[in-house]
Amino acid sequence: MSRTSHVNIIALLGFCFQGSKRALVYEFMPNGSFEKLIYEENAVIGDRQLDCQTLYDIAIGVARGLEYLHKGCNTRILHFDIKPHNILLDENFCPKISDFGLAKVCTRKESIVSIFGARGTAGYIAPEVFSRNFGAVSHKSDVYSYGMMVLEMVGRRRNLKVEVDASSEIYFPHWIYNWLVSNQELGLRSIRNEFEDEKVRKMTIVSLWCIQTNPSTRPSISKVVEMLEGRAELLQVPPKPFWFSPPTSP
């Protein structure tokens, strides 16, 4: 981590320890965790809401950070825990990927990695990570987690809700997919015009490609960046996610 250097990766400044207490020291992020701002119920900065353009810029920034980890380092770094909590925001809301406690380092030539047991956070773990029946674990597993996070950015709600109500009984990606193909409005206050609606639609299509069950059908993170920076009308709508809904806590 001390040898990584990218605008969208948290900078490791050093470490300290006293007896059994140990800590890593990172650069200070004034706007804290993205988790505090992403959801509709608390997505307010001062007296204004996190706007659509900022969300879009954060989505691209995180994708570029992942692209650096997957392709830009001397060794490939797979994060295995991409989620809003692990995305920190600086004073300009530039996103920084943090918390590499579950990360795995492999050579750049390795396309498939070997891990023991599932690693990650419920709601963001790629299916192949906890069951090899879905495919091999690779950099595409980070792409899946990224896609679930972007879906949450689009829907402004958590993909797993402990309190299940009528609106959350549908599997979250299916809810987003149904909105996309029916050409309805999400009713988000952050979408103020057609330009912003196009950005949200583009984020939706890309994220649905990212969470395809078969890892081979997911785009690489470099392709994700290319798709996000391209035109929405050139993007093909992916197949509907058919994986089952994860169980919620009682």
C-alpha cells in the first residue's frame, strides 16, 4: 500500500503501535465515509443534497481507482470489500478507496485467484466468492461489488434492508431493472433534468452489467470506465439478474 499512488486510492502515511494496539495512519478525509451520504434518508451536505453530478463523478472515480488496483500496479490488488463504507471523500468529494484488510495481492498475469472461505460484506459479495459453482474468483468479483454499490447510488437505498416493507420485498436489482425497462422515473429529488436522468440511466445499465451472475459476462473495470464515459444510447440493456435474493436478518 505504501507503493500505491492514485488520486482515487487512500494514501498510507505510516503506522504506529503501542503494546498490543496498532494502527495504520491514512490521509485525512474531511467528508468522511460515502455511506453517510449515499442514501435518501441522510444524503444531505449542510443544506443541500448530494447532487446527481457528484454521484456520477464518484462512480467514475471509484471505477478508476479499481482500474489502477487491477492493472496499474506492479502487482494486481483485488480489494474484495468494495462498498460505500470503504469509500472516503476528500474536501472536494473526490472518492478514495480505503480499507484493504480483505485484499489479496496477485501477479498481473493471474486471472483466477485462490481464496479460502468467503470474504466481503453481505449484499456486495460476488456469488462465486462463497460458491465456486458460480465460477472462478477473479478481478471480476470486485466488479460485482462495485456494481451493487452503484445500484445503491441510483436507488438511494440499501440493497439489503433489515426492516422489510412492501417496497423492499422485491429483490433490489430486480426493482432497479424493472424501473429501467419500463422507462419510469425513480422519483429522486437529485434528478432535476434530462441530462441528469441520462447519467442515472447510464449508471444503471453499467451496474446491471457488473452484477451478472456469470463472471465471464461482466465487463472488466476498464470497460466499466469506458461505458460510463460514453453515451447512454450506445449501451445495450443487459439480461435481468436472475440470482436469488440474499436472506435478510430476522
